[in-house]
Amino acid sequence: MKTSKFAWLISAVLAGCAMSAAAQEFKVGVINYQVITTQSNPAKAAQTKLEQEFSKRQKELTDQQAALKAFGEKFDRDAPTLSESQRANRQKEGTDLARDLQRRQREFQEDLNGRRNEELQQLLERATRAVKQVAEAEKYDMVLQEVVFVNPKHDITDKVLKILNANTASK
């Protein structure tokens, strides 16, 4: 009975030592994707591309908002002198303009979000390849994202940024 307890204790100690040795060899890296999606050259290029692609429509919406505001101000000035039917027609016209503006703003936002998601997806695919490249080169067993705290020696974000920025510069 004592020998089986002693053998079990030795087995537990040896297993603990083996786990400790294995834990020392396990290498974990951490990546901050928020930095990648805001500070990398591909992210900045995508943002510039989206701004150029959507700037004309944004200006059209801004102009339409200004026109609607001017229409409302003119209506308020002219309302006391208008007949009931003229006032009703102008109110309907203003309502139609506002409805059209809201529809166009909604379509704009949907289109912008869709394109932003496409660009983000492409960026994340490139970032994932760069993370794998760093992980394989430096023999990381695991790479995590979005952690509460990380020792800076485990943060590989800058290394991934360098790869992404270098790949962008060569294109």
C-alpha cells in the first residue's frame, strides 16, 4: 500500500516536471489587429481608396442636405404668404426631398460599409499570411489576438507591420 502511494507520488512529480519542461518550450505570440487595421500601409491605402471612391457621392449628399435646408428656410419665410394648397404642395415637396435624401444616405452608407468590409477582409487575409510568416520563422506555437495584457516581448504586431509595409512598398 505504501509503495503504491509512493509510486503515485513519484509519477505525479515526474508528470509535473514534464509539463513544466513542455510549458517552457511552448512559445506564444500576440497580435493587435486594431493596430494592423489602422496603422499599416495597406490599411492607409485602403482608406484613401475608399475616400476617393466615395468622395463624389459624399459631396452630392452634402449638397442635397444644404439644398433641403435652404428649401426649409425659404418655406418658413414664404409660409405666411402662401395659400393653403400652395403650403400643402410645398410641404409635400419638402417631405419628398427629405425622404429622397434619407434613402440616398442609407444607400451610401450601405455601399460604403460593404466596400469597407471588402477592403478589411483583404487586409486581414494579408495580415494573417504575415502572422503565419512571423510565427513560422520565429517558431511560435500559438498567436493570440485581443488579450487583456501582454508582455511586450510576446507582441509580434510590429514585426507583422514591417512585413505588410514592405509588401506594400514593393507593389
